[in-house]
Amino acid sequence: MTPTATPPPSDNRPRSPVWAAIATALSGEIASGHYSPGDKLPTEAQLATRFGVNRHTVRHALARLAEDGLVHARRGAGVFVSAAPLDYPIGRRTRFHQNLSAAGQLPGRAHLHIETRPCDQREAQALGLSEGTLVHVCEGLSLAGAVPLALFRSVFPAARFSNLPQRLAELASVTQALAAEGLADYTRASTRIVAKTATAMQANLLHIAQGAPLLRTDAINQDATGVPVEYGRTWFSGDRVTLSVTPDEIDR
Amino acid sequence: MTPTATPPPSDNRPRSPVWAAIATALSGEIASGHYSPGDKLPTEAQLATRFGVNRHTVRHALARLAEDGLVHARRGAGVFVSAAPLDYPIGRRTRFHQNLSAAGQLPGRAHLHIETRPCDQREAQALGLSEGTLVHVCEGLSLAGAVPLALFRSVFPAARFSNLPQRLAELASVTQALAAEGLADYTRASTRIVAKTATAMQANLLHIAQGAPLLRTDAINQDATGVPVEYGRTWFSGDRVTLSVTPDEIDR
DNA sequence: GATGAGAACTTATCTATACAACTAGACAAA
DNA sequence: TTTGTCTAGTTGTATAGATAAGTTCTCATC
């Protein structure tokens, strides 16, 4: 077989794999507004042609974007943009905080994206659903004044909270939104904490350096009867946030 | 194309992908102890033969396991069981050895340095001493089997535990050493958690990459009357440890 | 014993192909 | 209008093979 394209000139190897470059290119186009949330990306075949690679290489890139929550695929339909990372790599035009103020967002909390989609396996397990069940997904930023403190992604069972997306958009907190949907109270069932380093997208949103340390918490909230109502994953900026645990609160 | 089958949604096929079944099988074997943390899994080729599938199908399964943090691959070396993120509950009676033993790990401890010196301001505040008071300082490495889990530095008031350095060197755990010094019981007063990245020295001691994420906990233990007896700072390898908290105090 | 070259092995990436599963729209029939 | 069916298009899964890049061990050499 003759290698048709991209013969590395043997001088220096591209340190990053092709799929990573494609992922970067696509996320940049999403960030720049070339594709908007809800838009359908070109088909995998078209992207493969455009980048001059095999379809599987494109799929690898799309898988990475999906892992970061930027896109999601629907079999038979296409790949759709989930959320736009504001001001991606070195964009110096868009001003995130100004956008927030202009959009009239409440200080302390900014929603990047709210959508309803089938859940994946992990979300299904956390919420006690079967894979593919519809869930509401809310992604956003927690702020302290002008400083972003954390990224969060909350997942709720859609069947139980039919109007939750609207509530979340209107109200200031998850608690209020759930209350408006008839859930008076809920409790934290479990919290797990791990340390991760920031991806490029996370670093940009949190205004920290790529590779900076993050505290990631995985939490499950449940109602009074023990049924999971929210699966939340939060990335805290490692140097701006300290999680504090004291026994009094534990025993409560 | 000829209509081959099922125009109506008749026969319900248990359509779970082969790679998912393989991932489930492997994670089950890890969970059951068939493979222990640090162990090397069979090579991708061997697994492909065993399950009767192509190597890429095995890779898909392994990718899922890696995403969940169960395994990690090293190019050229193999795929290894990632000391399955050891869940480390934090509560009033947090005990390193108990946590590990409960997780089926063999707790270990390697002392790097034990000394007695005047305390600095931070240590004085944590222990309720005045700056310059003599303290015992014990630095070391916590192990699960042969895998380094964490670096620690424990600071004790020297006046109260005169022979503690010797006890620490002889005995296997802090709990035992304090008991030998007359302290029957102690409880966790507070725990603060932050994320950091590993310095070169820390990375070397923990066998991780420089810049890898760390969970740093600052803990104060106190006796039954509320007097601080230990100020401990621990750096957990972010890949190998999960801190688990029960309260609903982790605010978002 | 220490060192370095090299072989054997292993994972990572990329290409190519085929089919299955699912979607959305067109279109005919009731 | 409504319903059912078909079809073209799209993503998901699986197979197969090739090459690159990193690891580990052996062994000859100094």
C-alpha cells in the first residue's frame, strides 16, 4: 500500500497525534462561533474528507470532544454541538465576564448550557436509570465576584423533573429549581474527591493554566426516600478552593 | 437491499456491544481480586485471543476501563491495574491503616525523616502552641502493598510525647505510637483539602510524573478533651486515591 | 561490574472495509 | 390528514493490517 498523504518529512515528528489536532481544530471552530450549540456538525465522512484522514481518526477526535462535553452524537442523526467554550485557546476578543454581566446572569453562577439528552452509562449508574433514559444536563460556572471558582455539570432524570431546564434558567440555584419542580428537600448521598489536571478547555474557562491542579468532586444527591435526583460533577480550581470537612458537619 | 428482518419491533435483542461485555468481565476480575493493583494485565493480543475478538475491540474495552480509572497503559510496557482509586473516607475517626485494610490493601509505611525542632507559625497555630515550641516531625511514605499512595508530614507536640520519635520508628502506625505514649484515642478535628501538582521530589517519591495532580489534606487530630495532638499534612497521589466525604458541606 | 547495542515485545496511531442500528424524510395508501 | 413503508443517510461496532514509539531484557564488549 502506498502512503498517499502526509508523509512526515522525517525531520521531526509531529509530537501530537493527528486526532488531537483535529479535536483542537473543531473545538476552536465551535468556540469561535462557526458552529453554535444545537448545530449539527458535518458528518464523520465529510470531516474525514476535509481533514484528509480516515473516518476513525475523526471519530477519535469527536470522542475526545464528547468526553469534554462539547458535542454529543445521535446514531443515525449526526453529531451536535452541546456547549460552546467561551473564548477558547487564545481568543482575546471575547470577554467572558462582560458577557455574563450583559446577559444579566446572577453573580456566582453562570449557565453555559442546558440540554436534554439520553444519558450515558456512567450517568445511568449514578442515577439508577437504564442507559439511554432522558436526562437534563446543566453545565455552568461558579463565580466569586469576577473570579471563576469551579465548573460544574449536573445531571437530573428528565422524567421526574419535566420543566427543570426552564426552572434552572430562571432561578438562581439548583435547590430552588428542584423545589419548583416539587422536590422539597434532598440530601447528599455521597461525595468523592479526586485530583486532576486541567484540560485546555477547563483551564480557559477557569482562567488558570493548562495542567493546573483541579479538585474534582462527584456527588450524588437523593430525595428523602433515597432515590437519586442529581448527579453532579464539579471541577474546582485547585488553588482557589479549599474543601473543608469538619466532624460536626459529617455527623449532622 | 432486501428487507432482511423485523419490520415490526418484534424480537428484542440484548444488544450490548462486545467491548462492553469485555470491559465488564475485566473490571469484575479486578474487583474480585484476580488482578491486584499494580499487576500487569495480559497483553492486548492475549486478551484478544482469550475473548476471541480483534485487538481493537479489546482496546475499546480497555479505553473504557482507563477512563474510569481502573487501569492505565504504558506504551511498550503493558496495561496495569491502577490501584483502583482507593476510596479514603474522611470522618471523625479517619485512620490510614484501617482505611487500607478495609480496602483489602496491605498498609505500609516508610519513614524518610524523623526529627525534633522548634515549630513554625503554621504548626504552632494548628497545634495551639506558641511559635518555637519543640515538636516532633515525622515525614514518610504511605504504601499500599508496594505502591506508594501518599507522602505525609506529621507534627506532634514534643513536650507531651517525649519518646514518640522512637515509637514511630518501631511501630507500624501513628495510632500505635500515640497509644504507646499514653494517648488511648484521638479524633479528627478538621480536614482541609486542596489540589496541587507534584514537584519533582514528590513525583519521584510517589512514582508519578512531575506535574501530576495531588490531593493535599491538612488535618488536625485532637484528644478526647479537644487538645490538638497531631497536625498532619498528606499528599495523596491523585490517580490512586479518592477521598470520600459523607456530609453535604461540599458547596457548589 | 558497568555500559551500550540490539532484539523482542507492547502499546499508540492510522488506514481500510464491512455491516448493524438508527434517523429523517419521501411517498403511497387508507 | 393520518398511517405505514421504504430508502438514503448517519453513527456504532467489529475486523484486519501496517507502522511508529516506548519498554525490557539479553548479551557482547570494555
